[in-house]
Amino acid sequence: MRSSHFDPAGAEAVPATAKILVAGGFGVGKTTLVGAISEIRPLVTEQALTNGGTAIDDTSVVDRKTTTTVAMDFGRITLRADLTLYLFGTPGQERFWFMWDDLAHGAIGAVVLADTRRLDHCFAVVDYFEYRATPFLVAVNCFDGARRHDPDDVRTALDLDPGTPVMLCDARQPESVKEVLIALVRHAITKDTTASADRSGLARADELPAASLSRCSAANGER
């Protein structure tokens, strides 16, 4: 990841870039989230569900789902003139988890997308990022017709650390997704700078320090 810096002669800043993972179980909306916010045509690796796949994958609450991600999703969003996020959506099925380590390399943090109708599918994902010490937040995708739960109840159900953010979101809506991404970047910076940063500098999205993003990326690249 490149860090933002200024030329003493007054040249324009080199934009900071950061890698974000979008993870979660099968059919929770990862491809939808990346596609909703990406400013470029997203790269998707979806394939049709086969009879063999439906025997393994639980489609009971996503019965209209006909495709599945077999490698990754990729998108890009510029939050500010000097901050661009690259989004990598992970495959949800357990048989594809061998790719997660490569996808997670260098990421500053992860969005764990959750469906409260199948919250148990989040446990392995949460364990993965806790083991890697990768900053993450849980974004509850509010599916039509699904019961709404208070974020604190979701935190308790997943046995999350009190400092781990939990948010409600609509993966179809760009503004909702943007709020999630900004919250994750802030959380990653806070985790990285707990011992020394001036917290008042994290109050606004347009004050996110690129140097902290660079440190986050480097630390996760070493894991």
C-alpha cells in the first residue's frame, strides 16, 4: 500500500491505498456489497450452483440464489481524493477457504458480513480474523423479511470483544456500504494507534491519517 505524502514544492499528494476484505458465510451478500459500492466494474468469479453444490451448501434461506463465488470478488472505491480502498470479497464455502490466507495478505481490516438467520456461519470467520489479529467489524446485512436484531444482541451472540464494531447495513445500498467501510478504516487505525495516537484526529473521515493505514497494511502483510 502506498502512503500519502506531499512534495515540499507543492506537488499533489500521492493517494493512500488500502486493501479491505469482505468476508462471511455462503450467500450473505458479499458480491452484492462489493458491486454496490465499486466505482469500477467489479470483477466477479461466480459460477452456477450445481446439483452437487446444493447438496453441500445451505440454500434454505437464500433459495433464489443460483450462483456462487469460487475465487474472489474485486472492486475499488475512492473515499477521498487521497484515499482509495481496494475491496476483496472472499468465497464463503468452507471448501474454498484455502484461498483466504492469500487474499488476507496485506489487508488493513475486514468486513464480516452476517445474516442473523444463520449467525452460526459467522463463528469460523470471526475466529479466523481474531487468530490473525486482523481488525474487523461485523456488518449485519438486513435482508428483506428477516427479523431485525440490536447490534449489542448480535455482539453477545457472537461473543465479540467489546471494542469490535457491530453495524446494521443494507449491502445493496452504496451509502450504507460506505458507512461500513469508513467505520472499518477508523477501527483499523484506532487499533493501530491505541498507544500513541491523538483520538481527536479520528473524528472525521477526511482526517484519516495515511501513515497509520500504511502501518496497518505492513503489519498484516507480515502475518
